Amino acid sequence: LPISLRRLELTVFRSIGATRHDVADNAIEAGAGFRQGLWHSYSVTDGLPSSIIFDMHQDRSGRLWCATEQGVCAFDGSTFRTLNLEIPLGGAPVQRIREDGGGWLWLASAAALAGYRNGKSLVFSGLEPAAPDRRQLVADGLGRIWLVDRGGVMRVEDDRLVGLSRPVSGAADIRLFAGAGSVWIGGPSWLRRFGESD
């Protein structure tokens, strides 16, 4: 099939409001881990919540965030700090982690998106359920957070998650990429770009 290149128009198809929550955490001093040559490995016995990791992100302060099967943790080189997100995200594991321009860490689960900063979370629930390898989450060059799933393409705008496209056929195969000044959205037989200028 030929690939079409179309500019994504900023048209709001739906909007989801957020709820706010306090988020507690549990800090565990990291164990020594295991060294072999240049490799330094950490496991559950060293403080990692689970050995199954879905995604990782290093924030602007250098902490490594891991989305694991048993929770989200931050590792600063000496401590694993696991967030208590069960209530805000309904117990579903976080699948994707990204940071926006304002220092908020964005966590996407199967049916929710939560922003986290300094013990507070902003939660958007009611998303279309998505398998772990199908939820796409990126930060664009302006620090905005974009999400794509079966419900379409959405962007965080203040305390709203705004749907910018209707659900599309083949949405399970959509991919999202943030380049310098543009967001690219690719599907089974098309490619779209959203940018502030052409």
C-alpha cells in the first residue's frame, strides 16, 4: 500500500479530566549487587521490586526510573525508592515512563496515565485498554507528553488529556516518535506529522 504523508490537525475529539492523589514511597538501601567484568547487576534481593522490567527512563537529576511488574522505582545509585501507585493506577503495572519539560514523570499503565512529581500525582483514568507493547508515550521537543493507544492520539495539556484524533483502524500497530519540533505518528499504511510549522 502506498504511504501517505498528512499533517495531523489539532482538533479535539475528546477530553479527559484528571484526579489528584498523594503518593507514598518506600525507600530501600540498595544491596551490593553482583559484579562481573564491567557489568554491575541488581536484582530483587538488592531492592529492585521485580526482575521483569517494562521500561526505563533517566530523569534530569540522573535517577534511573524502572517500570517493573511489581511497581515503579527510582534508583539513585544507592537507594531503590518504590512508588505506591496502586490506588491511582488501579493496580495495573506501569508500561511506559517519560519526563515532560516541567519535570513531571509520566507513567502509562494499561488503562491510565499518571503524572508524578514530589509526592503528588495527576491521574487520567478511562483510557482504552492497551497491551504492554502497544501503549506509546513520548515527550516532544517542547516537553509536551503524547500518548497513543486504541482510543487515538492524545496530548497532556495542563490538567486535561486531550484526544487529537479519532480511534483509527489498525491502532494496535500505531507508533509514535518525537523529533526536533515534530511528532511523527505511523500506522499500517500511513505516516502523519504534527508540527507547529511546516
